[in-house]
Amino acid sequence: MEKFDAFLNNKMISVVTIVISAYISISAIAEVISRQDMLSVMESKIVELTKEGLEINQNILTELSQNKSDSKFSIEERYKKNDELFSVISEIKKISSRLKTLILSGSMSKSESLHNMSIQYTEQLKAVIEKDQESYFPYIHFSNYDPVSVKTRSSTYLVALAALLSGIIGSLITSFRFTKYSIDYLKRLVLGLATGYISFLLIRGGKSAFLLEGSESLPLMNPSSTALFSLIGGMFTEKLFNLLGKLFDNFVKKIVNEDTNTDTEEPQNN
């Protein structure tokens, strides 16, 4: 048992844990932010293509009203272009809907990942955008390895994962801040997990400062702020738990005092 404890309390075990936790946490944060960015890009593109289609319709009506016999070919080409535009708009809306589903509840299949959706989005744009004007969504993934299936999990799950791992990182980093390295690995691990979990619940409780600005149906937590809050909480675990203890004690005292005051009040005579 002593050898096992000595192995766990080795400095390299803490370093490896921090590196792995940081890698997974960064992957989760990048995934959440990329999803929101891509959703914004697609919504903007839908508006842009819709305006373009309306302009084409307006030009067709103008030429028809002028009864230009030499504009027949041009009108037919514009009808074709218009049909292509609205077909692409319809497909992008479908991709956007699938992305919202991924954000809210995750996916059962890796084919419904952000990376595949970004490829499908780009392919749709190629049908209506000139080659010299092609634009691609800059989705960046760190590697082909998918840690704990971050690409198919819901965004809420990924934010919670980032919070838990950031709490662990902060708790373990504390041991390196002192001149002499001394650590109870399992204790720091449990405290880090608890800190990250508490931080996630506190932030998820409704602090608007930790929310990303998005559509009303997708109130997403800001993963970067959540991870930072958890990291700081993990680095100062004892202070965080002392603060929570004092807040809880004050809350209980307030309730007890209110109940006591209510019981001691004399009933008023009519």
C-alpha cells in the first residue's frame, strides 16, 4: 500500500494527469465554441443568399414588365439561378437544424459531427458561389483522435467536462506552487473534481455573465469562462470551501432568525 501511495504521489503522475486533462478540456472547449461559430456562419449565409434570391426575382419582374424579347434567355438563366439558390438555402437550413440538435442533445453517430456538417455546408456553397469566391468554414480539430467522444456529445456535457477537468488541473497545480513538492494525489483529485462540479452547478444556475450570446432557443454557457472559474476554484480549493461554508451558515442563520421572529410575533387584535 505504501508503494502504491508513493507511486501516486510521484510528481510525474501529477504532470501526466494535468497534461491529459488539459488536452481533453481544450478539445471540449474548442468543440463548443466551433459549433456556435458555425451556427452563426450558416445563419448569416442563409440571410445573404435569401437577399440574393430576392434581388434576382426583382430583376426578373423588371425585365418581364419591360417586355424585352432579347431578354428571354437571361430570364431563364436567372430562374435557374434562383432555383439553385433556394435549394441551397433549404439544405443549409437542414444542416443548421441538425447542428442545433447536436448542440442540445448530442448525436448517436459520428457522421453527425461538426466536422462532417462543415464539409456538407461547404459542398452546398460550391453550387452557388464562383470558384474564385469560394469560402470555407474554418473548422479546426486538433487530431483524428476523439477524446471521450467530444464530437458527438452535447455542448452542456462538454462544458461540464471542461469544468471538472479544470478543477482537477487547478487542484494539482497548487502542489507545484510550493518550494517543496508535497501532495496527497487522491485527495487533490477528489477535491479538484468536487470543485469543478460545484463551479459548473453555480454557473449553470443562471449567471448571465457566463452565457454566450446566441439565439433565444440556445442559451449556451461560455466554456472558456466556466473552465477558468473552475481552474481558479481548484487552485484555491480550501478558500472556496470555506467561503461556501460561511455562505451556507449565514443562509441557515437567516432562516432560523426569520422563523423565530415569526413565532414570537403576537397576533393582532381586531
